[in-house]
Amino acid sequence: MKTMMKIPLVLEPQKEGGWTITSPLVPELVTEIDELDDLSVCVHDALAAVIELYKDMGKQFPANLRADHAEAPVCFESLVMAEG
């Protein structure tokens, strides 16, 4: 069963290019991307690994990150590259 989650992310630019992605509320979530187009897939994979880690450790994933009401609107910020 899939669950929608609202997780704050911090994208830190790297000198050599790309970004390191972390979350202040899920400190185990750490991943890197070269292109913003890869953000969703990489965060999804990192989150899946964190959820598995929490299960293995018997640790509860923060319940306040769940967006349990799928019919309610979800607002979020998005980083988009644009010409200009």
C-alpha cells in the first residue's frame, strides 16, 4: 500500500555541481543528484531505504509526515529551472 507523505527537503548546491538532499525531519534521508530532473526518483529511492531501515530497527516513521487525506489539497514548493 502506498502512502503519500509531505517531507521537507533541503537541497544544498555542491561546488562540483549537483545537490545534496537531506531532510530536517528525517535525518537518515540523504541522497545526491546531478540534475533536478532526478529529484523525485532519487528522493523516492532514498525514502524507501529509510522506511526499510526504520522497520528493521523497529522505529516508528514520524506520523506527522503522512498526508492521510488524499482528497485534500496538498501545497508544496517546487524548484524549477527556467530560461530567463
